[in-house]
Amino acid sequence: MKNKQQVQLHHAENTVAQQPWGGRNGKRYAHRRWIPLSILACMLPAAYVPASYADTAEQAETVSCTPEEEQRIREKLLKEVREQVAREEAERKAREAAESAQGDKRSADYAESMLLAHADSMLPADKKLPPAPDAEQVRALRAQAEQGDVTAQFVLGVLYLRGHGVAKDAVEAVKWFRKAAEQGSAMSQSHLGICYEDGKGVDKDAAEAVRWYRRSAEQGHAWGQVNLGLCYEKGLGVERNAAEAVRWYRKSAEQGYAAAQNNLGWCCANGEGVEKDAEEAVKWYRKAIASGNPRGMYNLGWCYFEGSGVEKDAEEAVKWFRKAAELEYADARVILGVCYENGRGVEKDEQEAVKWYRKAVEQGNAEAQCSLGYCYEHGKGVPQDAEEGVRLYRLAAEQGHARAQSNLGFCYHNGNGVEKDAEEAVKWFRLAAEQGYAWAQVKLGLCYEFAEGVELDDAAAAKWYRKAAEQGVPVAQYNLALRYSNGKGIAKDYNLAVKWFRKAAAQNHAASQYSLGVCYEQGWGVEQDTEESLKWYRLAAEQGDAGAQNNLGVYYANGRGVKKDAVEAAKWYLLAAEQGDVVAQNNIAWCYYNGTGVKRDRKKAKEWFRKAAAQGSDAAKKALRDNY
């Protein structure tokens, strides 16, 4: 065709084939040119070549055109390619933006759920976290955090601190908490304080913990305020100041923060930093309970148990203990077990007690481990298993639980559930005693007195008896009084002996009542007083103290402070003799021999003389020689 240019698009060719335009007389030869799509597409990425253009020779189409038309076609083709590329690029960006927005929304939703999980917890570990984030959520959170988003930084800190959806890494947690804290995030400041307090991801530094708690608290953050209050209450990183603790608890409590309300209630109940007010304590416990705080429920239970700020009501106490226990508060589970074990506020049920102890044991609670160990040692609610008792005592003892340490000491001392080992017993008694556990102090004193697991040391015995005596333990007061009366390990002092005998006697300690009777009879440390002596002998005798029973018999036999009464005398002699009191055995033997207060019976007399003689009584041996 004249004056026409033929253009063929041919993907299979990589060369341009030319034919001359035919004709003489100055006519141009027609050119037929194949322009491969691959060449055309090389101007833009091949991926964006429109699928509508021919890609094979079979689809090729020959078009005859002038050079101007060829240029227009080429430009049109390039324009369409560019438009297609632009459309696909726009679609790609829109798709990526949608995916990013979806990821951001998912990460934002996760961050919000994390914040809610921390909205009312005393410590990060107190509350369960939402399900672990997936890798895409973590990626989105990290991207946001690296751009300075404080919420994302805080959430990343929690994830790394807890190993939740990421590998646990306290150092990494501190890094993100610090970034957010330095931007003024009050919650992150409080978490950073916790890390310094507990030495997680940083060296332990109580003063630095207080600094971050204060920054959080001064922003009005309720959690920072309660943490700062705890530092003042414990003297952690600051000088102990109960009033300052109450001030911060109150600020937090007035914002409705349940943990602070509970702590403020405790301060009111115990007169710590504020005037003691049991009713005010109950008020704050109830406020904490309104937010579902299990500690408040537990403490209110104790108020009902003891009748503090409310009328005493063991059943109501159990109700609140149960509510807290059902919220998995371990201390409440333990006290609920105690109530079932002892029948306080509920019908006694040792198996139910074991159930609640076991639940708390599963939480690692040392008090529960000790209580369940006791159940196994003594077969209460479970088959007796001393070895299991020892195992549980050890778990608690290794957590520093003083009663468990003492109980473990007794197991070693007595060879119960473990091979007998006096030195190992002393080790555990000492650990408990040094924590101030009074019964361990008594037992450690006895070990020193009788050289069990340690060398005999009267001074050390007196020292440990004193520590326990000052805590009001009657047997320790008695043992200390004996030391003052005989001068073993301390200077002899009857006045101090009487003082400690009296303290123990006032608690109905029978041996102390007897000893106090002796002091009044002999005038040791007090003015001699037969009536006062008689009073204490009677109190002790009625509790079954053999020495007091014998002496009371002597008073009746001789009419000292009472009307003479041989029958009454024989009654008390016999009670004491049956307990193995050698003096009483001699006395009742003579009663039977002479028919004093009892029917005369030489045979019975001989039996009692023999019993006394078997215990080494020279008087009884002489009576047998002289009379039989």
C-alpha cells in the first residue's frame, strides 16, 4: 500500500526486518517493520506490561501507517502501558495500606487489651494477660514503638518482661519501659520502678525504684501512688514513714484504685500511719471489694472472724474467705482450709481442708505447703504419710517459712519421715528461731540445755528461752524462770524468777502455777503467804500437775490454810501417785498403812512403797525393810 508504513508487533523477534519501499519515479519503497513488545516494554518493568497486548507471533497484527501515525500509535501504547502500571501500583499501595492499617488496628486492639489487663493490678504478674500476640502484631507494635509510640513501647515492655508472645528478656523489657517512661508514660514509669525494685533487667536499686514511682505518682497515676506508698510503708529506698504511706494510699484510693483502698483499710485496721479505726478499715475494704479485689474480701473476712469493726461472725468470715479463694487468692484458700480443719464457721471437714490447702500449694504458697505437710504428717484428711509431710515442709522451709522450718526440725529431731539427725534438726530450728518463730526458739533453747545437736551451753539456752518468753510463750517463760531460780546460764534472781513464773501462771501454765505456789510457800522472791501458795497449788492441781496435787494433799493433811481433812489429803495424794510422783506414792502408802483418810490396807501400802522404791526412794526402801 502506497505511502503507508506497515508495522507489525511481534514478540518472537528481537530484530527489525526492513523491506524497501517499492517503485521508481521517486516513489518510496514501503517499509514493513516488526516492533517486538519486549523492546517496547523495556522502558518499564516487565511485570507491568498489559496483558491485552499481543505476546506471540500468532497474535501479531500488521498495521500500515505513516510515520506520524506510527508515532501516535507508539505514544498511545506507551501511555496505556504507563496507565496500567500506575493502576496496578495504586492497587498494590492500597492493598499494602489496607494490610498495614489492619495490622495497626490489630496491634492497637492488642495494646488496648494489654492496658486494660494492667488497669487494676498491684504488680504486672498479678493479672492474666490477653492471649499472646502473633508475629504480625509484634512486628506492628515494634514499628510503632520505634517511631516513639509510648503505648506500643509500654506493651512491648510487658511482653518481654513476661515472655508473652516473645522470648522472655527483662533487659529488653527495661529498654522499652525506659523509652516510654522518659516520654512521661506514668504506667511505664511505675513498671520501670518495679524492675528496679525487683532487679529485673537491671541491678536492684530501691532508691531508683522510688524515683520512678514518684515520677509516676506525681502525675496522679494511681498505680505509681500505691507503689510509692508501699515503699514508704516498708522503708524501701526511703526512710520508713507510715504516715507518708497512708498519704499516697489515700490519693490512689480516692481515684477508686482497689489495691490502694485495701492497703488504706489495712493501715486503718492496724493504726499504721493513721489513728486506728476498725470501722474505717471495713469501709475501705468494702470499697476495694466493689471492684472485685480479693485482698479486700480476705481482709473483710478477718474483720468478721475477729469481730473488728463489725459484729463477730465466723460464718460471714468464711463467706468472704470463700469469695476470695474462688478468685484464686492463695492466702484466702489457706485460711478457708484452716476453717474446715478446725470447724470454724463451717462444719469440720478435714478432707475439704486438704482440698483448699492443695489448691494453694499448686500456687506455690508456703503457708499452704506447711499446712498440707502437717496434714500428711498426722494423717488429717489424707492417709498418714510422714515422708510426704517432710517433702512439703521442705518446700515451704526453703521459701523461708518459719513454721515449716521448725516443723522440719522436729521431723529430724524425732526421726519422723526422715532419718534422725540432731544437727540437721538444730539447723532448721535455728533458721526459724532467727526469724523470731517462738516455738523454734524454745526448742533451740532445749537443744542447748540438753546438748542435742550442739554442745551444752546454759547461757545460749537462757538466751533463746528469753526471746520466746518475751513473745509470751508460757513454756519459755517457765524455763527462763527456772534458770533465774537455779542460776544456770544467768545470775540467780528469785524476784525475776517469780516475775516469769507469774506471767506463765496467768496463762494457766500448770507447772508455773505450782512453782509460784512453792515461791509463796517458801518466801522465795515474794513474802511468804500460805493462802496465796494454796491458791496456786489448787489451780495447778486441778489441771493435773502432780507436784501441786501432792502439796495440796500435804496442806489438807496438816490443816495449812485449810481445815484439816485426811480424806481430802488422801484423794490428792492418790491422784499424784497415779501419775508417778514418788513423794505422793510414799504419802499414799502411809495413808493405806495407817488407815488415814482411807481404809487401812497394808497390802496396798506395800504396793505403793514398792513403786516409790523402784524409782529410787530411800524412804520407801526403808519403810519396806522396817515394816515388811
